Amino acid sequence: MVPSSNRPPLKRLEKALGYTFGDPALLERALTHRSAAAENYERLEFLGDAVLEYVISSELFHRYPLCKEGDLSRLRATLVKGETLAEIAQRLELGEYLRLGAGELKSGGFRRTSILADALEAIFGAISLEGGFEVVRSVILRLYEPCFASLPGLEQLKDPKTRLQEFLQSRKLPLPNYRIVREEGDRHARTYVVECDVALLPERVEGRGSSRRKAEQAAAGTILEMLNRDE
């Protein structure tokens, strides 16, 4: 990360965004982490988060007219999660423009997923304030086009437990049975071990995770792999 004084010109970022700020101070605020100044991006992030949620929801509603509410929610969650926002931020090289405090600079905050995601949302908030809704909608959809193009199929978005349940229901078979068989590790780093049995397999399958839910998901995922191999 280059020092703030050696940041690339903000015009380069504006070109990548496809929007030029009339008030450069607004963009500066959207790029300022709370570790660097009291006047930072947090309020803009709050606004940008809401704007992004609506823009993506509306776009999915029109792109997928046959999708049910649950499927639309899963698609939206994939698009607005921090990892997706951080990927877009990395394409924009947003980390090069951030204003961070000394501690965040030393710890590599300019690469941190949460900071990149928050700063991008703050930029969306800043654009909506200055340019209005239609302008920020256009910016968001242009930046998100590669993400829409690479969305996984709806089945892949469902968690393994849901997919396993639907797999068995479609064959009129009993639902899977999960039970915790043991807990390992210290209290602050507990690992749960879950067994799952289904009618199609002769043996129970184990799953491990940092919570019961994650362990059950792991077991269901393994069973799905085994069943898919057998088909």
C-alpha cells in the first residue's frame, strides 16, 4: 500500500466507476476509514448498503420472472455479500485509494474484505446522494454485470441440508436423521461432530464444523457427493 500522499489520482477511480464527483470531498469521505478520521465512511456505507440492496433486488426481480421469493433471496445474498463487494473493489483497485490509520495500514487493512466491501458501499451511498438514484443504479449495474453473468445455478445456491432433503423427498424417502456424537477442542474453539443417516446408504456419515449447523451441512454435503457418484 502506498502512503496516502502517493495515492493514484482520484480521477482514475472516477473513470473506473463511470462517475465524476462534483464534490471531491464526498468521495474522499467515502474512502476514509474510521481509523483515519472522525469524518469517515460509516454513514455513507449505511446509505449505500440500502441502495445496493434495492438495486440488486429490483434487477433480480426483473431478470428472473419465474423465480420464487426464496430463490431470489439466495441470489441476492450471493451478490451483496462482502466477498462479492470486495471482488468488485479489487477490480477497481480500491485499496490504493483508501485513507487508513497507521494501525490499519500496518495490519493490511487495504486488503481486508470487510473494509473493501464497506468502502464500496460508501461510494454507492455518496453517488446516490450527489447524483440521485438512477445514476447510482446505472453505476451499480455496470460494475455488477460480470457478477450477474457468473451467477451459479439456483440448485447450487441451496445449502447441502436443503438439497439433501429435497433429493430424498423427490424419491418419497424418509428425511435424514442428524445427531451430535461428540464435541472436540476447547470451549472457545469447539468442533462439533455430527452423524447423519439416510435410507439410501448402509452406514452413517460424519460431518465436522465449528457449530452444529455447519457440521450438519458438512455431513449432508458428503452424502450428496456419495449419492451423486452412485447415480
